Amino acid sequence: MSFLLALHSLVRWLLLAALLYSVYRAYTGFKKGGSFGRLDNLLRHNTATIAHIQLIIGFVVYFKSPIISNFYSSFSTSVQQMEMLFFGLLHISLMLLAIILVTIGSALAKRRKTDVEKFKTMFSWFLVALIIIFLAIPWPFSPLASRPYIKPF
């Protein structure tokens, strides 16, 4: 399980980096009217792939987590505690929504006719997904639930 947690931590930061860079490339391509080249298409595809890998790893970690087991075994009291509610329902729901948005955005951008439309589609869908991910992260300063930036194993 510790290998899975380490992989989960690595892929989560990789996904954030890929999304940030994708949003940046899409924004600059859209604003400058650049051409949607091989690198942009590869970035679009790889960002969606990393998101799917993170989803699979996240599901495994979620369903093996003792916190989640406790959440569902005492559901009526757990939903009254903000941190338990956050990890039991909010985090997974928002992350799943974000990955669905990345998937849709990637598929739509791939099918757009012009380069500007591809950049604009990728930018808007990936940006909304990134914002949702930032909201769903248990930052150390979050009022909902807090965790350290990098968890020790």
C-alpha cells in the first residue's frame, strides 16, 4: 500500500503540473492565434491520460482507506464532521467531476476544426477542471480539511 500511496502522490503533482502547463499553452495559443501543433496535441492527450491514471489510483486509495471505511460505517455521524464529509464525499466527487471535464475538453478540442477553436476549447475546459481540483485539494490552510503539502510515508 505504501508504494501505491507514493505513486498517488507523484501522479497528483504530475497532473497539476500538466494541467497548469496545458492551460498556459492553450491560453497563449488562443490569444496569439498560434498553430495547434504536435506538442499541443501531445500535451492535450497526455494530460487527459495522466488524469485517468490518477483517477484509477485515487479510486484504489479511496476504497482501501481506513478513513473512508470509518466514514461509511458510521455515516450518520460522519457527515456531521466537516473533515470526514470532505474526504468521504466532497473530495472524490469534485475530483471525479474535474477528470470528467478534462476528458470532455480533450475530446472536444481534438475534434475542433481550427487551431484557435482547439486552443479555446482546451483552455476553457481544462481551466474549469483545474479550478475544481484546487478547490478539492485538502490544503494545509483549508477550512474544510487540511493535510501537509507532501505526506510522509
